[in-house]
Amino acid sequence: MAGTQKSSRGSEPTFEQALARLEEIAHELEGGELPLERAIALAEEGIKLSQLCEKQLTAAEGRIQQLVERMGRPELEPFEPDEGEEE
């Protein structure tokens, strides 16, 4: 991911950077004109980025839960998207 800024956690990209790179990888893989080894390398990178995004979202959820508890509301309701929204 050359030319992107890294998060304050060291060499890890930010959530937004990882998500943008995942979109690039998906676009490249969807093109279907890749040699097998390149496709495998991109898939591996995508899996790692997906795991990173999941880890960062879980951490953010925990931080939000703590903030809500400090405000005196101990439980959050699960997010339910409207019928017209994508999940």
C-alpha cells in the first residue's frame, strides 16, 4: 500500500485505508485477467485487510459501549438497517 499514511498503531493502515485497498483488490479480482499467482496474492492481502477491519470495528464498538455505559445507558440496541438499506 505504497503512498498511504499509516495509523498511529505503527505499520497498520487506518480502517479507511484498509477499506479503500479492499475495494481496489475486489475491483482487480473482478476483472478476471490476472495470473493465478497474482490472484492468490491479492486474495491473501484481502483476507488480512478484512481481518484488520473487523478487529478495528470490534475495538470501536467496545469504545462506544464504554462511552454509553458512562452516560448511564448500560445497553445498546443492535443496529437494524431499514428495509431499503444494504447490510
